[in-house]
Amino acid sequence: MSPEIEPCLIEPRRGKSEQPLPPSAILVFSPEDLSSFLRCFSNPVSKSHRFYLSDIYTGTVGNTPVAVAGPMLGAPQTILVLERMIACGVRKVIAAGWCGSLQKNVGIGDIVLPTSAIPEEGTSGHYPVESPAPSPEMILSLKDKLADSGVSIHEGAVWSTDAPFRETFSKVRQFQASGVLSVDMETSALFAVAAFRKIKVAVILVVSDDLSGLKWVHGFRDPAFRQAREKVVQSTLDAICSAAESLRHG
């Protein structure tokens, strides 16, 4: 039985002077990835909104209107932006980011598609939902668009934390032993808010660094990481267009 939802003092709403956003949107965490996404639009994009510290751009990919928001960091900022975007009409979201590997078979430059998330951030607990998860159809669409990329793809649980400088040895060992693939900062909150607001979401993460050997190995300059990010941009745009098509037809 779902818990009773208590009303809040402040609800996200579209402002009187704010234009609606397209139903389909992409959330991007790094400035570099944001620039890469914007370069792929069919026509020049326009900066239509600014929510807190993030800019929202709208444009078309093929014939599909899409909003792109970023940069952003961590669950609290990401959810502030997402809540405002939902209030402005967004219904399907793909979040594209980076993660740290916890498993030896998940290498730098690989892709993680989270199917569940362990919440150790402070945001998702405020959204009373049971077993939040991504949209299966959007995960399938991402896998389909990545099929010919040549990049290794892993599906499974991730660990989301607000405190990257408190990823202790004991926690890493614990999550490794339970098969958790990687660590990031936002996925568990994205799943919780999507379930609470009844929108569809998927997350795609490129492995940027490796903690699996209990030593931090960064791969931010690794060619495999850079190449995977490029492939994720086009695959994510193709997948959000497919999601928009399904939204238009039912």
C-alpha cells in the first residue's frame, strides 16, 4: 500500500511568463557533454529557461523537439531542475553522465545502464515511492541505439552518493560483494522523482574512473572514455527521439 502523500508548502509550477517545454528532455551533468549535445541539433538551439544554476536549451533533432538541461551536479541540484522541467511539460527524460566502476569487469570507457540504485544521497528519501526504477522501454531503446557502437554495456545496480570523498574502503567492498556496478551522484534520486511524478526516465553513464582495485584510477583523459562519450551523445539523442515518437502515438 502506497504511503499517504502529505501536501507541501511549495510545489513546482510553471511561471506565468515561462514557455512550456517539449515532452522529451535530456539532462547533462558536465559542461563538456552539454556542448557536445548542443552541437548535434538539426538547427541552432535557443536558451529558453534558466532553472537555478542550469540552462535549458530547446531545439529539434530531426523533427523532434527536445530540451537539454545542464550542467548540474549532485542529486539536490539535479532534482530542483527536473522538478521545474516537469512542471513545464517534460514527460520523458534521459540523463547522461559519468560513473566510477566498482567491478573489475566494468572498465573505463564502458557504459552502465542502471536498472536500480542504492540511495545514499539526501534527496530521494523525501519522495515516498516503492522500488523506483527506470523505464524498461527507454532502456531497450538505448540498448538498441548502442548496439553497433562497439562499447561494452553493463546493466544492473548503481550506488548514488552525495559524498564522493566518503567512498570508504568498507563501503566499496560491501557494494562490490553485492554486485553493484558503479557509483554516481544522481541516479537514485532521478528514479525516485520519476516514480513520484509519474514520468519516464532512463540513465546512461560512461565509466570515467575505476575504484574496483580499492585504489582510485581516473580515466578522464583515456581515449576509450572520450570515444564512449561521443557515442553516448548520438545514441541518447536517437533514443529520446524514439521515446518522443512513442509518446505521440500513445
